[in-house]
Amino acid sequence: MLTFCFQDRVYGVAYEIHAEDAETVRSHLDHREKGGYSHVTVKFHPCDPSEEPIVLGIYIGTRDNPNYLGPAPMEDIANQIFRSVGPSGNNIDYLLNLAQALRLLLPDVNDPHISELEKLVNNLKNNSDNVNI
């Protein structure tokens, strides 16, 4: 596992997939990321400058995604995440797992956008839970 930094704004983790598993994994990801996501090849730079950049494939959400909200206030984005469910599950789970993974895998990174969305979605979730009591 390698952690990556891109222009001090985009962070991620890359995993090497064994050649014998590549077709199965790619098929699964192609299904999961369908509907407005494009597979692209990019060069990522490890956070550790002594490591060489690598070329890898990622999925990028596009504006033609039918669920793309567009420029919107954080509250609107949080509401869409709170209410949306796709073939891979609840968007709430995706966001909360992403926020947790960032804290665990990249503890020195602060992503204010994800942190604010996590706070807003948790508030919506807590308020919804209280209504159902």
C-alpha cells in the first residue's frame, strides 16, 4: 500500500492487484462505478519524495453523471448524500467510511470538505434517528 499526494490537495491510497485477479477486480469496479464515472490512467506521486511516481487507473466522476448535483451549498450536498442509495449501497456509508479511512490512513491530512460533509450528514442522521424514536 502506498499513500499519494497530488499538488497538496488530492490524497489517496493505491493497492497493487495481482495479475491473476486483475480482470475480476476491474470487472467489479467497472460495475460499481458505472453511471457517470470514467476510468482514466494517471500518474500519482507518493507522499514520500524518495519513491518514484507510478501510473495507475482511477475512476473519476463526471458532470454527465445523472446524480451530479453541480455547484451547490454544502447543506445541499449533505442532503443528497443523506438521501441517496445506489447499486453499491448507501451514500451515507460511503462518505462515513471515506472520512474514517482518511483519518486512519492519512492522519496528517485534513480535508475540510470531507470533514464538513461528515459533520452535516451525521447531524441529518442523528436528527432522523431522533424523529423515529
